[in-house]
Amino acid sequence: MKKNIVVASHNTGKIKEIKNLLKPFKFKVYSALDFKIKEPQETGKTFIANSIIKAKAVSEKSNCIALADDSGLCINSLNGNPGIYSARWAGKNKDFKLAMKKIERELEELSLTSKRNRRAHFCCALTLFYPSRKIISFQGKVYGHLEFPARGLNGFGYDPIFIPDGYNKTFGEMKFAYKERISHRQIAFNKLKKYLLKI
């Protein structure tokens, strides 16, 4: 019999990616949307702390294993911002076009126009929270730089301005299946997969 697992997210792009990553495992996958669970307030100071808050809230309300992702874009020259506030920079309406313009404006105000000055990385923290209150967390990062204007309609969030090291396409220009192989979420998920294969 398949175990139930609930993806602790309201972001449909993120839910799609995580559901796809969980396909090889014997889980019946739901999301917080299926249970009509509201998003908890993210008060953590790190990606892992926020992923634990989200997974805990969903596990307690669904009485299932919950898998939460907290991820964001960290820009070196902006002191790591937007970082854990990546979604909040997009405002109440989650308008990432607005957020990307804000980043471009801030970098221009600091006269940071070279690739070297636009170094950034995506970070993803994944947390499994069990009804027994057992907690397991993993983290993955992918490094690259930012380019403007935004390019590509694939992916979500800040994908259209991020070019990973060794590539000349933004995440937004890459096919979903290809991006998934090299993304921060995949790096974190590879660690989670090793754990899931053992249980």
C-alpha cells in the first residue's frame, strides 16, 4: 500500500517539480492545496528553518508525512538578498517580473553590470516531517550569474534571469526536464533520494 506524502507548498510550479521528483518512490503524492491548508508564517532565519516550519504545519494538519521546500535566490553583491525573502520580494501577488525588475534596478544603482559583480546562487532546503515528529533536512545549491533582460518562459520565479555556471541559457530558457537534472532542487533531492532508498 502506498504511503501518503503531502508537498507543503502552494506554488504550482514547485509542486509539479517535486511531484515529478517523487515519481520513482512508492508514495501517493498530495499538496497542501489538496488539503486546503493555509501557508504558515515563515519566521525562520534560514532556508532549512523555514522548510521545517512549512513541513511541520502541513504534517500536523494532514496527519501525513510532509515534504517542504524552501528555496530562493541569493545575490552576492546584495548581501545574499533576496535569499529567504525571495517570495516576499515578489509581493502579495507573487509577481516575479516585479521582483526581477527590483533586482535589476538595485544592481544598476550600485553600478554592478559585469558578470563578476552579478554572481548568485539558488539554494533549496528540503525537509521531511513525520507525524511521529521525526525531522530530516537536506540542502542543495547551484551557482551562476544573473543576466538582464529576463529570458525564457519556462520554469518559475527567478529562473529567467539566472544562468548556471557552464551554460549560456537561463533556467527560464531550459526545458523543464533538463533544468530539473541540474537544479538546486535536484541536488537537494539527490540527498533526499539516498535517504528514501534506505527506508
